[in-house]
Amino acid sequence: MSKDDVFGSPEARDASAYLESIIEESATYLKDIVKQSSQTVLNRQLGSKKVPLRDRVAEYQMAREDPAWLAQYFVDSGATLEEMIQHAEELEREILKR
């Protein structure tokens, strides 16, 4: 009996081994996609909870009174200029609704 026929061998060449290799390849591919897209697409860290709009508005109202704090907030979040503007516009619209 060759080592390729031994159950559980890492060098097995059966249907299960083939499926395992596909799953491992897919997992690696997905991990790379998430890692790359999280830097450009995601608006918050995976696993984090979205802050309710009410809380974001309250924080923004305090922050707009302190431009240095607001600037540091955007620097810490890694936001681009476009993202900063969109964020501010969204929250200003919410404030005007109230």
C-alpha cells in the first residue's frame, strides 16, 4: 500500500483531497480579497458594530465646535478628503431635519 492510499495522508490524491485543496485555495483567495478591499471599500472594520445615526450626529455636533478634534478624528479613521466631505454633508443634513 502506498502512502497516497493511507487515510488522512497530506499527499492523498482522492476526491476528498481534491475538494480540500479547492476549499483551501478558495479560503486563501477570499482572505486576500477581504484584506485588499477592506482598505478601499469597507467603511468600518469587519466584526465591528455600526454606530447608530443618532450617536454619530451627537458626536458630530460636538466635533464641529472643535475643528482640531474633528481633524484628528478624520486622520485617525484614515478617511480621504472625499469621505470627510460626504460624512459631514450626511450629518449636516440630519441636523437640519431636526
